[in-house]
Amino acid sequence: MSEVPPVADTPQIEGKMFLFRKPELLTKEAHGSMGVKRPKRPFAFCEGVRAVPLTISEIALAQKHYPIIFADEKNPMPMAVVGLIDDINLFVDGKGEWEQNCYIPGYVRRYPFALASDQNSDRMAIVVDVEYEGITKRPDAKFFDKDEPSEETKRVMEYCSNYERDRLTTQQFAQALAGYDLLATQVAQFTPEGSDPLPFAQYIGVEEKRLTELADDKYLELRKSNILPILYAQLMSMANWRTIMDRRVRRHDLQPDQILKPLPKQ
């Protein structure tokens, strides 16, 4: 179990954290009077993104709802596509709620918390985005109970620890996948009625022909390493390009000549 260390001996936050506006290490000294309360628009923090990170343990569920792509050929971390053409998350509605019955990626469920590692030790500490609208001095769930992390914070710490293990496993998966030369830049297309296919998104995905033609020994390696089911799930998720385009059309009530055009600037 991770600990919330004293302020004088905390790991340092390095680099940027996706979706975090002002990450701080959670300490009794700085945040002892604070906690979390569900805001009016709980998912507003991610309503302006087009893709969200995934771990490999999530792909079986995520592929039912989202196109799954890879961030980079050399470091193919999986991501769920949640928006097209515009910087609008099509799964967060006008009330700031994630659409019911759609899988919510763990990265989103973890927010506004994360783990920070100490480069000089194996110790981990909890990070919180203090600009999240749900952070308040009048919380439903306090960060601390007297001098100790509250029960709610301990549950958060356990979830973040589990997520970090999944993330590290996903990194190992990405490193292994990069060695097989199965990924390529691809183009998603939309075919308006009575027209030829038109491109609307470029992404990194599994090249099915390369997978089919893979040498038997390499194919067996993929199967034994449990990478193969993930690749097929990614390929199956490509059917969601059409459904997410339909979602964009319905959300903005687009006419046929508007479907592939960016929305007017507000």
C-alpha cells in the first residue's frame, strides 16, 4: 500500500500529466482541510479531448464502444478514441456526464488522482489535481482523518496502485508489440450516401495483412505472450469508427455536407 509521506520527504512530480491542470502531491500540511465532492459537471475535465489512454486489461470492454488506436509505432500504448475532427469528447454530454452504459476508461475514473514515483526509491505518493472542480474544503469525502489518510483516501490509493500495475504491464506489452512490425499508419474513411469514401482520421493500428502473413513461429510467440487477443480486439474495434461518426452527426445535428467539416468556432 502506498503512503502519503510528510511534505519534507515527498517524491517530485516530473513532466506533464494528461488532463491534470495543477497536480500536487497530497499531504496533510497542504490538503488536511480538503476533500472531494461530486461536482455538478463531473466529467467536464475531459470534455475537450479526442482520445484517452487505456491499459490492456481494459481493451476487451473498451473495444465494444470505441475505436482503439495506438499512440505511436515505437511506443504503441493503446488509446480509446472519444472524439472526431473537433476537440469534443462525444461521450460527455452537455451536463458533463459520461454516457450511461458506455465503458469509462480507468484513466478517467482515476482522475483527479494519480501516483508519483520517487526517482531515488521505490516509494510512491498520491497526486491530486487541485484545480478539479470537485476539490473543496466542504467535501463529502475528506482526504484525511486527523493525521491519517481517510478510508476514502485509502481506497483511492489502492485503486491508483492497481492502475499503476496495469499501466506498467501495458508498457511491457507496448515494448513487445513494437518488435513485431505489425503496426502502420492507417486512414479511417466515411462514405456519404451516393459518394466515394472520404478520409476523416489518420491513426496507428494493426495492419491485418501483416498479422495474417506473420511467420508461424512469430505467430506462436504472440499467442503465448497473450498479445494476440489484444490485436484482434483492436481490429474489431475499427467498426466503431462508423458509430462514433454517427454519434457526432446526432450530437451536432449535422447535414450531409457538414459531416466531415470542423464545427464553426464559438
